[in-house]
Amino acid sequence: MRVLLGSGGIGTEERRSKYMDLISDHFRNSENVVFIPLATHDHEGRTARLKESLGPMGAKFHGLNVDRGVEQILAADGVYMGGGNSFLLNRDLHRYGLIDALRDVVKQGIPYLGVSAGSNVACPTMMTTNDMPIVMPSSYEALGIVPFQINPHYYPGKITFFSEGESNDHFGESRRQRISEYHQHESIPVLGLWEGSYVEWDGARGRLIGRARAFFRDSEPMNFEDGALFDGNLALD
């Protein structure tokens, strides 16, 4: 398997350059990549913006046509699952009958790139999303092409904001608390993926590009640094 999952957060020139290099390398042997914009409401606009942002490389990316989605996925030699709202994305993956086709082609070895919501639905379920439930999916089950959960846009600790020249703490719930609530009911480990970070997964082993924190049901979290290698249970090699 050739899976690349990102958290997003490419607002700086350095992060954007890394993102472009990763995409170029990931799809280096692909000429017909299907881009799936179902996490947003404006499919055509989202696809056009992606193609423009990729420059000449954008010519190999083609927006999903939901009327022939399964056929298009089976004919593609790459998949890019875009970001947005995970509830909307997972609802429409089920609604248009795309789950099995996507799972099959990725397990056969075509490269898959998921960013934000696109990384969330690569997991067994979408339960560790941060998004608001703006629609009701028929199931929380997702693609399951990685055996662990991802929490995109992870940040540690508390939030500090600035107002009228003063810094103030938010004193709100932490992401760790939210993930612990998940682990009160589920045992699958969760990788909290920092902004600008990525995971490469080959079907048996993952490699981290950037920073992350691994959360477990019955043990303390672990910080993962750039280059960390781990298995499907988030145990470090």
C-alpha cells in the first residue's frame, strides 16, 4: 500500500513547499488521479482551486463525477481525498457507494493521499474527527486502510489568545480530554497529527513526517518525532 495522510496547515511557504514535494513524489507514476471533493459543498470550485494550486502537475488530477464514481475510481491510478467536513465526506462516500471501491484499489497498491477529513476517513471510523455534525452519515465506518485512528489538526495543551494587547488562557477542554472520551468506549489507538505533519503507511508500517502524539486506552500518551517508525498499534519500531 502507498498511503500518505496529512493534517493540513500548509499556510507557510516552507510547509507548502514540503506539501508540493510530497504530492509530486507520491503520484510520480500516476497520470489519472481522481480528486474527491465530497467534504465540501462546492465540488467544481474545490477541484478547480486544487488544480490551479498544483500548477502544471494539476493536469493529472480529475474531479470525481458522482454519477460514475465507482467506475472512475476503478480506472484511476491515484486517489486524492480532499479536506473539509468529515461528516459530510463520510455521508457521501456511503451515499454514492464508494467505500468498497476505494478500499479495494488502495489495498491493491494505487497511491492514496488524504488531507484533514481525507485522512480521518482513511481510518477504521470517522469518530476522532474535530468537525461539527452538519449532516448525518448512515454509518461512522470509514475506509479502514490504516488500522489506527487519526485526530487531524492536533495541538497539545491549552489555548492562549490575545485581546487588546493582553494574553489570556482559554481554560477550555484539551484535545487529550476529547480523545480520552473516545477511549472510554473504543480501544483503537489514536494518532494526534500536528499541523504540517504527515504519515506514510505501507500496509504494515508507518513513518511520521513532522510531529504527532499517540494516545492509548490503557497507557500514557507518547510523543512521536520526525522519522518515527511504528506499527498498526502505534508501537514504535
